[in-house]
Amino acid sequence: MKKFLIVATSVLLLVFFGYYLSFYHGIYFSWNRGKEVAAEFTTENKKIYIKKGEKEEELIIKGVELESSMPYAYTTDFKPTKEDYLRWLQGIGELGANTVKVPTIMDDDFYNALYEYNEENESPLYLLQGLWVSDYASNSSEDAYGDEFYKQLKKDVRDIVDVIHGHKNIITNKIKGYGIYRKDISDWVIGYAIGSQWDVKTIAYTNHNERERNSFHGEYFKTTGEANAFEVMLADLMERLVSYETSKYGEQRLVTFYSDPSMDPFEYDEEYASQLNKYVSLNMEHILSTDKLDSGYFASYALYDFCPKFYRYLSKEQKKELQPLLKEVDKKEMYDGYVELLAKYHTMPVVILSFGYSSARGSDNNYGTTKEEQYHLTEKEQGERLVKTYETIKNAGCSGGIIKGYKDIFSQRTWNTMYAVDILRTRMWKDVQSANTGYGLITFESGKEEKVCYIDGDKGEWEESELILEQNGMKVYQKQDMEALYFLVEKEGLTREDPFYIGFDLTEKSGATYAKRQKLAFDRPVDFLLEINGRNESRLLVQERYDPVRENYLMEIQDEDPFIVVPKKDGQNFVAIRMILKNIGVEKQKFDEQGNPVRRLMKTFETGKLTYGNGNPNAENYNSLSDFCYGDSFVEIRIPWQLINISDPTNMEIHDDYYENYGVESRKMDHFYLGIIEKEKKKNGMHLEEVKIKPLKKEEYHERFKESYFIVKEYWNH
């Protein structure tokens, strides 16, 4: 009996130890040496193919990226449940997509949901599996061969192979998913995309620091003599991934790595490169496959506006080399033929790994032309541009493209608004002023089924208990939700031909008792002045000292130090609320009288100008950017939180004085002062009264398909 117990215990320990090594560390014995390798997805020349029985059909990717984001959570929290993923996959399938891309190893709920969805559908969704690098690793002091970068990716390429084959346990993971992976979804996996938004400084530093790493020769991949150290690392990672899956599972899938216009394979002249920070290149043509790669690999690029008429700025040598291709590309297409040039340049398939447009209220881009300025897009315009871009991708000869996001992401940062908000709290509210929060095809709105307030000229949702002010025969009602403060201003006989002002005193640190241009006096120092003056001239203005763009970006806008001449605390100028825009394109370098290069200034647009329209998505004349709308003797108004310098509405924190703090510091508030007066009565001056305000509570929300979803759906299903 004793021997039996010893033997049984030993067997159990061996089984447990074998289980642990296999499911936690990927240790295995290969039984696939010398056997034929299965490859459901392959490439040949510039096309991707999928096996359908005994035949192979060309696969044109119609994809959408799906992240694990939800309101009130970071993307890396992986809060969605299996039911959430099933609902989203259903929506993506009905959209007409055939592919879903995920940016990293997801939690097991996602893969379980994909398995269940595909098992129940004749038209499955294929998966393009991404592998990302943390912001910390990408921006650390180490080059790409450091532990947080290369070492982590080496582990991830093995882990993800086991995950998609349903043979992995991951108990903890810093910024990636975890769980018990038992669903084999490999039949639906197109391949793997290594990396996302590489930092160009890291690439340059790696190439400089690791110059001796200039070649790689593996069983499946090898580099040419032109390869740089970063490309050598990528070839090594692709080798490890394919080798592991081939040896352990007897299968191969397609593989690629991330690139974009800031690191494309083309050479540009010095002026272009210096203005757009184009000083590194990643070139898939520097990595060759061997005859042992049965699946294939492809080039992939994220796509965004970067430089109109880019071909003018190619170096002389590059123009000469690309002349035959440049003659063939259609320079009148979107992106001036850039996508077509990529497709013609490469000897392999090209997939646009990411393209998209934001429907947020705020922006960092001018979507218009030289004759027409357009700084933000409605949901309808977002959808139209997505369709037009996909059509361009298809016509260029690419093997398809992937829309940047299925869902809006609350926690997504935007460079030109990060200074103005508490970036650790943005997941808790909907910052419609930040462009990167609005790339999705579905959005999240307050209310279990309907939004707290639609700006649509219907006051049925307003209650008498929301009345906060009565002045000069006018009533003001107030609501709030995750994206804005809402006001209803009511007066008998009020029409759009009756302009009026609303004054806001939000902080005692600034504000004026007189508005010089408007010739309007206040009995308290006012920080913001709202002027409702018809469809086209209604706007929110800010007292000049409380203008955050001046303090943060005056050097970039006017080449002046904002602290040399500081606006007075009681200055009487109320100025436009603006947002700074990224520079697109190239300008001729200018020099001062001493021959020193002159700073290239950045432009702004007036984000405080209000858009008139019907903001109810059920209306035929729906305008998703609507800020105000008239009804019968009343007007509804939306004021986004960030527009009035509130950095965190969930704690009701507002900007303190910029010039006392040398930057943006926040302070709590629990009340403000409000006044209203018609323009024709402004000589009487404005009286402001106290209004209590509470921090924004974590509220119920619902998902809503944007207008852009239905536009893409109609296009992809026609």
C-alpha cells in the first residue's frame, strides 16, 4: 500500500509538473518534424489567399479593430465580459466585416466569444492578432533590445501561439489579457501583426546603438544587406513565432509588423524630414522569406494625414528610383497616391492595418482643403470618409484595410488636450473635446436607454426641479451628464433673432467685471461669456487670463513666452476659445536677419464656436456636433466640460490660475455664479447668482451605433 501511494503520488506530481510546464511555460515535445505543414492562409505575389475546401480564394480584408475598452475602465483592465464581446462581434459581423483585429493578447473571454460566434455563423470573422509594446518600453532609456521590449516580445510571440490554439494559462499579465485559454480558434486566425505605433526615437536609438546587429539568417526568414538593427530584431521575432507554431502545432500563419508614414521605406529631402520628424525607415523588403515558409507575410501600414503632395518632397535619388511607379499612381486620389505607391512598391501584399476618422467635437486636424476649412466631422462625414478611404485602399491594389476602432474610448489621450484634463481620470467621463476618444463606430451615452439630454428643440425631458435661475423674464434650467453641462433657456416669445448673454463665474482667481468689446458690465468677475446670437455667430468666450491655450501654447502659436507679458487678472478682453492643430505638410524654411532658422508656428481653430443643429440621433436631420437648438420660445445648449476648463467633472475639479502655478493645476469647486441678460438690455448690466454643482456620479450608460456605422454597413454589404 505504501509503494502504491508513493507511485500514485509520483505520477500525480509528474502530471502536475508536466501540466505546469506545458500550459504555463510552453514546454513541449515536437511530433511535427518532417511532417507537412498546414497553412490555411497564404500569400502569393501581392495577394492573400484562404483555403476553401480544395480551392484557394483571394481574401480582401474588411476589418475593424476591437479593443477591451469600456467606460469607467482602462483598456488594460479588460473589463468586458464574454457577453459584451459576443454583442460587439455580432455588430461587426452585421457591419459586413470579415476580419477583426485585436491589438494584444486579450483575456480568455474574448477568445471564448470568438469561438462561440464563429461556431454559430456560416460566415465567420477571421482574426488578425496584434502584439503591442508598452508605452513604458517604447519610451524608456533602453533601446529595442532591452528587457521590456525585445525580451517581452519574445515571450509574447510564444504565448499568443498557445493562446489561439487553446493551450495556455496566464494568471497575471501587466498590460495584457490573462485567463485559462482552452478554445482552439486557430482555424480562423489569419496571422500575427507585431507592434503598434513604434516610437521613431527608439528605432533611431536602436539602429545607432546596435549597429553590429546588421544581419539575420533563420530557417524561415533572413535579412538583406540593407537591413538595420531594428529590422533584424523584427526578423528574429517573426522567425521565433513561425518556428514555434510550426514545430509545436504543425501549422503556419501569416505574419507582419507595424509601420506608418513616419517610418515608411522612402527617403525624403532634409526639409521634409526635419519638419515632419521623418528620420527612420522600416522596410519589409529588407526581410526575405525562405522556401520553408509555407504561409507568407505581408506589409502593413497605419494610414493618416501626414503631408499633401508628399511626392514633391522625395529625395532626388528616391524620385529617380521610383519614377516608373510614380508615373503610374493616381495623384488625384485620397492621400495623393501614397497608398497606391505603397502597393506598387512592395513585392508582397499590402494591408492598411489602421485607418480612421474621429467624430469628436474637438480636433487636432483640418479635414478641409486649401479653399475650405473643416476642423471636425459629424458622424455622417466620418462614415463617408471611411468608405472613401476603403475604396481608395481597394483601388490601389491593397489586400484590404482595418478601421481604427469599433468603439469610442474614453481613456484615449490626445496630445493637444492632455494638459487640460486629469489623464488618470478621463476613463470616468466622456471628453468630447479630445479627438482620440471619437474614432469608434459605436459610442457610449448617459442613460440606460436614452441620453440624459438631446439638443433637439424638444423640452419634454426637462423638469421644473432643474430650474436654477430666473432673471429678466428668462428662465434657465440645468442638467449634466458624462460629457457636458446642458442648459435650457426659456422666455415667452423667444426666437433665434433675440440674442442674449450668459455669464459664468467659476473661480475667484480670475474674471472681469466688464467685457470691453461687448460693452457689458457684471456685478461679479466673469470667467466665461456665452453669446447666443443666431445659427452662425453663437460662441463661448473666455476671459483672457483664463485662456489655457495661451499659457500652454503661446510659444508654438506666436513664438512668444506667455510669462513675459501676463494678462491682468481683471483684464476686460474676452477671447475666442481655441484648439491647437498639428502641422500637416511642409513649409519653406524661413530665417531671421541673423540667419537663424525661424520656428514654424502652429495654427489654431475656434472650438468655442457653437454648432447649430438637431442632436437627436433619431431625427432625420441629425447633426452629431450640435451644441444648441431652438424650440418654441426656448433654446437648448450643450457646454462640454473641458470647454469651461473643468479638468475632472467626477471630482468637479477646475483649472486654477495658470500664472500663479506656472501651468495647469486643479482645484475643487462646489458652486459657481450664473447670470443672463438679453443683448438689448445689456446697458443694465448682468447680475450673477450662486448655483450649486455636484461632482459627476458614475451613471448608467448605453451603447449607440453611430451614423457612420450604418454608412459603412451599407457599403460593405452592397
